Amino acid sequence: MPVWLREHRWRQTLTAVYLSLPLRGARATPANIFCSERYLKVSIPPFLFEAILYAPIDDTNSTAKIGNGNIFFTLYKKEPAMWDSLTLANADKEKLQYLRENAVLKAQEKAKEETEAKKITKQEHKKYALEATMKLEEAERKRIEDLKEKERQKVAKELELWKNQQKDGDKYKSIQKKGELHKEIEPLKERKSEKMSKTRIPNEGTSKTRLKSTKGCHDSGSIFAQSLKEEQLPAPRAAATIKVNFTPRVFPTALRESRVAEEEEWLHKQAEARRIINSDLSELEDLKEEEKNPDWLKDKGNKMFAMGDYLGAVNAYNLAVRLNNKLPLLYLNRAACHLKLRNLHKAIEDSSKALELLTPPVPDNENARVKAHVRRGTAFCQLELYTEGLQDYEAALKIDPRNKNIEKDAEKIRHLIQGTMQSS
Amino acid sequence: MSAAVGAERPQVVSHAQQALSYTVFDCKWVPRSARLLCLGSAARGTGLIQLYELHGARLELLREIEKPKPIKCGTFGATSLQQRYLATGDFDGNLNIWNLEAPEIPVYSVKGHKEIINSIDGVGGLGIGEGAPEIVTGSRDGTVKVWDPRQNDTPVANMEPVQGESKRDCWTVAFGNAYNQEERVVCAGYDNGDIKLFDLKTMSLRWETNIKNGVCSVEFDRKDINMNKLVATSLEGKFHVFDMRTQHPTKGFASVSEKAQKSTIWQVRHLPQNRDIFMTSGGSGSLHLWKYEYPAQRSKKDSEGSEMGVAGSVSLLQNVTLSTQPISSLDWSPDKKGLCVCGAFDQTVRVLIVTKLNKI
């Protein structure tokens, strides 16, 4: 049950009501005050004060001041009139309830409206800000464009000026040349007549000058000086050849630094392939085409192994290895053959080689690696090198822990080791 | 890589551009004019020469000449200023010299090579330098030949592979060291990274080196002076600047190399008005403007007492990306400083102006 606060005091003027509400030690915040047109409530749990106001007030403009242990309300009346009392005296419960609810609803509506209004103003502000920045950027861009335009126009003007100068210059020069031409023809004519009167100066000389002078007269724009100069040009060079050596390059394409590494690799691989094919060419000539294919040979070897012809299988694998020594399965299968033939050292060698070639330990070659380890382990054990054998078996187990056979064999070896250790 | 202060850096301004309906392989300014030539190959397998004139910000087509074979490269280097004949190399190995006023019949024609002429250069013309005008062509058949327009049918110098040796494509050629009537040098770059320097006066191989990547373009900073610098660009975005003043008996010429971008550097061209500035064009459609700075001492003595060159340093002045396709050809205008034309494989030719070059 709330504790009602009833020690309020109030006074009024024509337009306003002043209400003072002491709070019995409670702290009030704006959230505790709820006011609508006809309903005023202050709720600070457990304290409660509510009043159904005599007449409607203007709740947007009314104020509440919190301080000094009480709240001071300034309520502006909607209609200026004197109130008989602060609250409606004869209010029954239902009416009270109704009024309360109404007030709450109204307050909510108001709150909604306010948020809406706020949103709208916010959007408008944003728009405005955006437009302002856009304008600024536009201005900046325009400024730069203008600078560039100015530069361009300046430069274009200069160009025009220069062009005109050129044209004028040319005209002037041609006029000058004509003048010079006339001037030059005179002394030249004199020289010619002189030369003619002297005997037999190289014919070439005179004929040349004659030719040139006629040309000069016809060609209005030509410079006489030029034709004289032509006489002074050296004769065409004596033809000769220079032999050139190029930095060797295998590829017909241009040299690029970034491709050099790739090209080296390619060449290397080509060399390797050629070497293999070319080695022992004499022997390989006897073989049929299919017998030169390492895969075919591997299959042949497998079949022979299955039939028990271990030596034949070994031969097949040997030939295959000669053709392509990078296939791990060849070594693996050859190891199995050697085991059967009790060539234990060879078996170990081959299994090791196979394992080497199976270096990236990925799930794909798990099977092969297990087999390699097992075969090597078996070989070691048969050589009575039980510890090494155990190592291999354990490696095999690590790869494939679910293989019962390997486990059993590993156990056996362990026992054997312990047995020998005990006995020694 | 140091760069000039932002506002003072040379800017590359795009002045005009022209979309073409053919692949343009080479573009050249016509000397003493505001006209430029575009050389290329039309879709139907014929060669095209188009003459444009720069009008304001536009290029106006003045003339179009079609030839039976696609044209790969051209030069004005060996012609006089009055004649301005264009020397071209085409896909079939023919060297032709055309009078653009009367282009039906070439002034000079020879089937110089068995395969496409990749690169051409001319020297002795345009009032620059001294000596006989000569044209050098480098071809896919591995030979480099020097021609004199006054001598028909046979080259005056032929640099060919030794008998029986497999040939490498010659991708680029350049003249240099033509400071008097006798001296002349040809530099050739090949696709296996070889750079060879041939001396035409002594008709011998003067120097060779290998820069580990196919050589796309070589150029001396000036053709008509005692050879000073040589820039060689290659695949993989590298270029080398060789100091050609001091040749060491075993080590050859000193060089500095720079890796500019990830793609091939197709061309290098020095600014005619300033031999220490050059522009490289790349396979990613970008142009880089570089400046070479000389070292404090250009040569020093090595342990045995022989002179050895010292290479300087290269700094990037500006770079700009114009296209998504390689820019295969580049030419500075010899008349207006900073004006250049570039042709790219996106079938566009662009006229650019590089500003503030006076302040470098």
C-alpha cells in the first residue's frame, strides 16, 4: 500500500496554480512525476501523491521544480478562472480510474508524437548536413577544374600565338629568300661566265652549278645556300657488314626478368626427360612400345608377384625404375618381392626409397606408407634388428592405429625384445 | 624520387585529341609547322598516312594516303627542311621515302628486310648536324641496316647475325654521335635484352651489354653531339640511362636504372630543347616526365687507373595516365617547347602540352 502524501499546500492566481509538495525525505527525479491535462501524480515508492485537477491545465508549459525536500509545481491553467479547490472533490472511484487511464493514454500519445517529431527533425538535419558537404566538395572540384581550364586556355593561346608567328616568319623568310635569290643569281651568273671563259674546270663543277641555279630559279621557296651545301656532302659510305653475335636465348620470345625462373625450370625438366629417354637407348630399342611404359611394367610386375614369379617381378620393376625413378609404388612393390626372396637388405633399401618419395605425408598415401613401414619392419626383424623393426611397426601403427595385424606383430616383437634383454 | 614543389611542377595538359579508325603505330610532327603525321595500319591490312593540322583545340585532317602495306614507323630525320620527305618502314620490310606533296610514287624505295621493320631513325637532315643524310632500320629478321638515299638497293652498312646463329628481333635503333662528317654511331636494342653500339666510322662493334629485359626503345639525348647520354627502355617497366662520355675497357658505360611502372615502357623521347628532360610512355597508358641530374664528377679512376664513368640520378617530374591502352609512340615538337603528340593503341592520337618546362 502506498503511503499517501497529503501535506501539500497550494495557492493560485487567475492563470496559474502553485503547488508545493513536501517529500518526506524521499528523493525525487523527473521520472517520478507524471502529469497530464487533468491528472497529476507523483510516485516515489512507497510514497504516492495524486490529484485530479479541478480544471484542465496546460501540461506542456507547466513546470515542476525539485529541491529542498519538496516539489514545487507551477501549473498554467488552460482557462483563466479561479478554482474552488485543487482537486475535484466529488470524484468517485470509477471516474478516478477512468481519468487516470485517460491521462496515461494521452501521455503515451504525446510521447509518441514527440518521438516522431524528433525523428523528422533529425532526418532534416542530416539531409542538410549532407547537402552542405556536397556543396563544399563541388566547390573544391570546381576550383581545381577552373585552375586546369585556365592553364589550358593560357597554353592554347600561346600555341596560337606561336603558330601565327611561324606563319608570319615563314612569309617573311620566303620574301627574304626571294630577295636573296635575286641577289645571288647575279654574282653566280658572273661566276659562271668567268668559269666558262676559263678553260676546262671540272665539268661536273659547272654542270652542277648550272643545274642548281636553274632549280633555284624555279623553286620560289628554296634556299640557295642549301644547294651550295649539297655540294659539300660527303659521298655515300663504303658499304660494309658488321657481324653480330647475340646473347644466347633458347626461347623465341622476348626476355623478361620475371619469367626467367619459370623458363629455367622448364628447361631443366626438358633436359631431365630427354636424358632418361636417351640413356641406354640401345637396349631399349629391343623393347616393344608398351614395355617402355613404367605403368605397364608395374602392372606386369604385380601380376608376376601374384603368381609367385618373384624374380620376374623384380626385373619388371627394375626396368620401370630405370625409365622413371620417381614412382614410389615401384620401390614399394619391389621391396615386397625382395622380402619374399629374402633379400632383406634390398628390401630395406627399397622401402626406405619408397618412404622418401612418399614425403608429403597426406591421407592419400597413408596406405602406401603403412605398407612401406610394415615391410621394412619385417625385414629388420628377420635380420634380428628387433628395435629398428619395432620402430617401423610403431610408425605404421601411428599412421593406421586400427590395424590388428600390425598390433599383434608389434606386441610379438616387444616380447621378443624383452625376452632377449632378459636373457642377456 | 624527388619532385618539384606541387604548384611548380610541370603539368601535362591535354590539348587536343582525335579518334582514329585505324591502329596508329607512329606519330610525328612535320618540322617547322603545326602539322603532324599519323602512320598506321587500317583494318583491311593496308597502310595509312594521315596528315593533321592543329587548329585551336582540334585536329583537322588535311590529307590521307593509303599504301598497300601497313606502316610501322617513320622519320623526318634524314631529309632537308625544304623537302621534308618522310621515310617509312612497313610491315613487309620495305623502306620508302615519300614526298608528301606527291605521294603516289616513292622518291626512294627498297625492300630492305625480309620481315617487318620495327624501328627507323634518320640523321643528317633538318639542318641539324653534319655529314651525309642516312637512315637506319631495324627489323625482326635480326639485321640493322643503314641506308643512304643517294645509293639505291644496297645498304651502306649491314649489321647481321653471324652465319648459322639464330637471330633475335631488333626492336629499336637510334643514331648518335654525329658531331662531324665522319663520326656516326648506331645503337640497336634487341628482344633478348641486348644493346649494341656500332661505330660506323670504323665499321665495328663498339660496345654491347644486356639489360635482362627486351629493349623496347633506345634514344641518344642528342644525335648531333659527342654522345652524351643514352636512354634504353625495356619490358617490365625498367629503363636505363647510360652515361656515354666515358667508356671503360671492360665495364663499358656507367648507368643508372629506374623502375617506373609495372608495365612495358614503350618509348622514350628527349625534349629537343633540353637534353636532360625526357618522357617515357608506358604500357598502362601513362606518361612519365623525368629529369636527369649529372653527378658531381662525371668520371673517376678505378683501381687500375682507367677512366670509368659515373652515372647521375633520375627524378620524376610528373606523371599522368591518359589511356588504358599502351601509348606506343611519342614525339616532341622541335619548334614549340613542351608540345608533344602521342599515339596509343586505343586508336587515339593526343596532342599534349607540358607546361612550366622553363622553370626546370
